[in-house]
Amino acid sequence: MSEITVTPAQQIRLNLLTTVGYDTAAAEDAIHFVDDDPLKYQMFINQFSRVTSESGVVARTTKAIKESEQALLLFSGSGS
């Protein structure tokens, strides 16, 4: 029996799909934002778990993306 191999990018996308409860619209937004970047992925996962002000999964995803974008600014500095 052959072994199924999942690439790191595929694993990120699968995890995002699972995180948003298999809502494909939310997953599409999350996948577009993360763009297979491990830092963006981890930031999104952390922010998504913190968003409690939105009840719909697409709205929650949008809010998590906005929060992630703001937090990622901390990582784009010159390192000083």
C-alpha cells in the first residue's frame, strides 16, 4: 500500500479548513491571507481562537485576519 504524502503547504491549508469548520468561504479567505507562510498561519490560528466578538465563521475569519495583519507589523521592523 502506498503512503499518502502531504506537503507543508497542503497541511497548512488543511489545518485552516479544519479551523474554520470546513466553511469554504472562510477557508478561502484564510488561505489567501496566510499564503502558505508559517508565521502568518500561526498568527491567524492564534487570532482566530481569540475572536469572540463575531458569531459567524466568515466574520470571525475576517476579524482574525485584520487582527493578524496588525500584529504582524511587529515582525516587519528593522529588528532594533
